[in-house]
Amino acid sequence: EDQVTQSPEALRLQEGESSSLNCSYTVSGLRGLFWYRQDPGKGPEFLFTLYSAGEEKEKERLKATLTKKESFLHITAPKPEDSATYLCAVQDVGSSNTGKLIFGQGTTLQVKP
Amino acid sequence: GAVVSQHPSWVICKSGTSVKIECRSLDFQATTMFWYRQFPKQSLMLMATSNEGSKATYEQGVEKDKFLINHASLTLSTLTVTSAHPEDSSFYICSARYGTGVGEQYFGPGTRLTVT
């Protein structure tokens, strides 16, 4: 059964303190791994798609990496405005027609000034 | 690009009434749209997958007669909560799939439904 586990559940950082969020996944075949950011009371905002092990993508202070079993979202020198819940999701090859995603529970990041 | 809107953003209704929520992809055509439900401090729960011109596919445990989904065009899907009850109060979010294959899902801003 496809499964996505994110850790930690919550993370508190001081402004400028870099860290990483983890997303472990179990799928029969990975079609794509997605990272989203969600602010309270809003819909998720798309950040990255990763397709194969070894791939990396960057956007401002965020960098996403992918291995065969997990993905990391690295946050470099975070600012208070990076505070949000970060969601990881995977698409299995069996869901390529439907586009269905399996979501993790999310990591809630709080960055204090 | 890839903007998805939802309307209304919040709605309060009385128990027993029906509520319709609209989801539109504003700058792209979406053959597939998805409806999610989210409880406080929890992740997204997929309710159904909607394809333009065909019947929606509901996830296990979701009552299809209670949550009516219509994907009328390549840019519009609607969710109607029929005979709403307080336990239906939740945050409903739609998404639209961009392209086919490994198409990213772009999410709407969500609709907060409160049933009194």
C-alpha cells in the first residue's frame, strides 16, 4: 500500500537557522513526488515536482532533493514568512491516468524572528 | 499561470439545506479535478476525482449521494453538499490537474463550510 510519512510533525527554528524536512515514501513505482506549502485557512501552493532519484530543485531559500526512498526539503536561512505547513505527496505509476496523489501529514514550520 | 479559484470562500447554512461550491481553473484546461476535505490540523483527505464529461470516482467511505460532483466543462467542477448536517462542517479544497501524466495539481483557496 502506498504510504507517505513526514517528519518532524512540527519544527521551530530561529530566523537564519537552516534545517531540513523529511518525506519518506513507499510506492510500487514512483511517478512523481510533489512538495506544497500551505498557509492557515488557504489551499496548498505548489512548490516542486521531483521525478527521479538524484534530482534536485531550488526556489529561493528552499531546495528539494530526492532519493529512492525519501525526499528532503532543505530550508536555508529561513525567515518568519517561511512559516507554514509543508506537505509532501507522491503519485504512483498506477495512478498516472487519474493523477491521484497520496499526501503525508505535513510538517508545520514556525520561524521566530 | 495555473490559477484555480473557488467560490464561495466561506458559507454558513442551516442543517438540511444544500450548498454548492464551484471550482474553476482560470488559465488552463483541466481534464481532471479533485475534491478534498481537510479537518483542523490534519492533512488533505481526497473525496473524489472528477473527469470532464464523466461520472466522478469517489473514495471509499465518501457518500456519493451526499456529495454530488459535476465536472461540466474543462474549467469548471462543482461540489454540492446535499442535506447538510453539522458534521459536514469542514474546509473543502479543490484542485485541478495541469496536463496529463505527471501533471501537477494546482489548488484552489478552499471553502469553509459551517452547518448550523
